Amino acid sequence: MAYTTIDDPSAHFQVETYTGAGQNTSVTFSGNSDLKPDLLWIKNRSAGYAHALFDSNRSLGSAVNAPFMEPNDVSADNSNQNWWNSTNNGINTDGFQFGSVSEHNLNNLNSEYVAWAWKMDAGSTSTLSTANAAGTSTNSTVQVNSTAKQSIFTYTGTATSFARVAHGLGEKADMYIIKPRGTTGGAALNWVVYHKDSASNPERSYAFFTTAAFADNTTYWAAEDNGSLGAITFGGAQQVFYNGTNFVGYAFKGVQGYSKFGKYTGNANADGPFVYTGFKPAFVILKPVGITEQWVMHDKARDPFNKAYHYLFVNGAEAEAAGGTHHIDLLSNGFKIRTSNNNWNTTNSSGFIYMAWAENPFVTSTGIPTTAR
């Protein structure tokens, strides 16, 4: 059996840095030339401006004012800016292009940026319907990359008890993120996160994109079904299923050699734990589970070589930090923690969850090993 089904992870995920030009900036991915982004997440590295997250379920690539949301904030969909190039609505087959609007979040003159991009199904969606135990059905609009096991799904809440919504992966997801797109019906607007290793009973565990610890609460999700569609059973909380509110979600399942969603235990030592992923990471996000600390972001584009100093926080608008402390190494088969800082490495018993996507598999399907950094 081959080690991986994905020899070129850059066909499904890429990270790129660029310098803003103030207008008409074109960003071309340096990896596979056939990655037309369906999920695009951008952060200004130079200054304290919000993250911006777009997806093609919500018009990325089909409108110059495609709505964005801010992972570090609880704002609703914002489509007030015509940021994207009008010729192609901003999206190329191998990157993206801004129009004439200069904006701190995306394309300010001489600011440095990082962009993380995932490919789904080129904006092609389908409608899936799945019923709860009482037989009440809910539709979701789903876009799936079945090879990389990642999807975008949108739906409207109905306040139905223990409603089920399909994410389309066809199996139980390892992680999903859900966000209300507006306040219709009165839903709060927090980003709600599920991770399979967040607790001994993760199907009762959730977190927000804030510094808060993961919490145990069955009102968010009652179960994650391993059915033919792949579906989430909600517990009724307004932040994931309030009546009349539109939601967007992103679901992921680990694929050997491409992505992994796991957990490690800290030792509060500068010689921290090594975390095996089975690939050379291109992008890693980690978060302590049981304490109030940050969601930390590292990637290979901002640190092409070890030591990896540069980091951002999902939950913060701060500029990129690059202090003298050596925080992490990105290795050929995983990552190594190099700090005793609480954000990366404490001895709290709940440990740290992480999500990671590959630059290269540790070994290709034909047995070729990757090189170290």
C-alpha cells in the first residue's frame, strides 16, 4: 500500500507571502500551478490589521466584493469593499489579484502579507439533505475536495432540536469551524471550533477563536456522525444553529502525507516535544486545550529555514511577532517545540491540539523521501 495518495500537497494547499503594492497586485503561488483558491485567508504581517477570510461558497471568484470575515473578530459577513480585480473577480487558476483599492487588510503599499489557500472543487457546490432522529431534514450547500478531505458548507439554522447538517466529507471529520454570517434570528457571532482531540469526550467540547480554553457543553454538538454524507448533529446552541441565521463551516479530515489533526503534551522545557505528522509541515496552528492562551500560527513561507521565529495569532490582529525566542522547528516528518512559553509548551494536563498541512509527504507513493529544511 502506498504511503500517501497525495504526492504534491501544493495541489490542495499553499501558503505564500507577498508585498502590497497599493493597487493591482497579483500574487502567484510558487507551488502547483493548478491551485485556484476556494478558501483564502490573508493577514497583514506588518501592522495590527484584522485577518480576512474568503471562500467561494460565499462568492470568492465570482464577485469583486466577495464577502469576508475576520477570524480574530466576531463581525458578520462584510461585502462593502470592491477589493478584487474586476477582470477575473480576483481569482486566478494559480493565485489571486487585487483591483485598484488599497486596503490595510489585503494590499497596503509596502506592507508584508501572508496568504493561506485551500482548493475545494473550483466553486462547484451541491445541496445535501440529512435528517435528524425525528426525521426533520436540513439542507446544506457543500463544496468538497474528496482527495484532500476538506470542505466548505453553508446552511441556515431552523432551531430544530438535534438537527443534523452534512459537511460532505463522507466520514467523520477531525476538525470543523463554524461561523454565523449575520445576526438574523439573534445568533451570537463567535467562531466555534470542534477538534477531535480537544477532550476525552470531544463531541461535547468546543472552543471559540479567542484565548479561552476548550469547554464542555452538549448544547453545541451532540454527535459527529460517521455516515455516508458526513454530518454534524447539533445540540441547539444559537451560535451554531439559531433559527433563520445563515452559517458557514469548514471541515477537515486527516490524510496521510497531507494533513493531520492531533494533540501533544507539553513539558514546560525549551527542549520541547517532537510531534510526528508524517510530512514536512507547510502550515501549523496550535492551541493549548485547558488554559487561556493563544491560537498560534507558523508556516514555511515566513520561515523557509529553521529556526522558525515568526508567528501570528488567529485570535489577534497584532502584527507578526519575530522575537529572539526560538519557538518551533518545522522538520521533514513533523515539528519540534523549542520553547517553554505557555502558548506552545506548558505541563497542563489537557495538552495542546494542532492542525497541520504539508509541504511534502515524508515519503511519496513511490517511496521517495522528502528532504529536511
